[in-house]
Amino acid sequence: MERRYVTPDHLTSEDIKELRAALDMTQSQLAVFLRVSKRTVERWETSKEPITGAIVTLADILLRNPEMEEKLRLKDNRLKLRLKYFYKNMLCTVIDVDELQRKVEIKNYVKNPMLRAFGVNNEPDYDDYEQFLESRCFPRTRDKMKLELKRLDIPFYDPILIIEKTLGRMEEDEFYIEIER
């Protein structure tokens, strides 16, 4: 049996304007959100021809659920350090940290706890954070650790420095970490 969907097969320029209004965005903001050029958004909004392609389904989903934009928005980092935890190329968890205050704030962008940095724990403390870091690099007790540190050009065992060099990649998994200071 062939699958059928309730999504439209095209959009009009008015639909694009309605989408922009529903999301309360400028043309530039919508272009950034959709990963297209501002010129593309301008063209869509002035087009007399039907607009087709992936934008049709995405626009329909967003018009039905405009709160999705806010759920996908990356909040400003109020703390000193930010780690972005990815599975393949999907951002799963953002971890904001103030190491001096030992404060950790997270935002999960996926529902599946297997893809989240802290699993089902939505309010990790600093100890949880430190355990997470060590889980994404080799253990302190590793045999010949000094040789590995030397190979990475790191003077002492520090999970953040190790993750900056290795992206926290572990053999046989597809997770990695980007660090912003």
C-alpha cells in the first residue's frame, strides 16, 4: 500500500509570508533558520509560480507547530564553557559550564535518552559532568597514559584538553563533542 500524506504539494508566496509571520522572523532570520540565502526567501515571497521542494513539507510542519523553532533555537551561553554533544551530525545536548562555580546547565535537543549526554538525567551536577567528560576520553588509570598524553601534546591529564584534541571520539561509536570557550 502506498503511503499518502496530508502535506500540500506546493506553497505560494503568501504561504511563505504567513510562515515568516508565524515564526516572527525577518527574511534574513528565516534564511538562517532554513539554511538558504536571503535571496531565496525574497524570491519565494515574490514568486507568482508554485513553490515546490522540501520547503513545502517543512513549512507545513512549522505552520502546524510554530513552537518547533523555539525548541530548535540555541540559547545564549550565560556560563564560561560550552560543549556541544553530537551523534553523527545531529546536535543532541548542549552543556554550559562554569568550572569555577561548579555549575552545569544542559539543554537536550533529542527525546531519545540513548542520544543524550546524561541519558535520563536532565539536571546533572558538576560531579555528573566530570564523570561524563572522563567517559569521553581515556581513563586516568590507563596503562602508558603518559605516552598517550605526550602523543597528544598535553602536559597532564585533563579531560577537557583531551577532548579538545580528540573531540571525545570513542572507537566504534559516532558521538563527538565540540568545545566553545
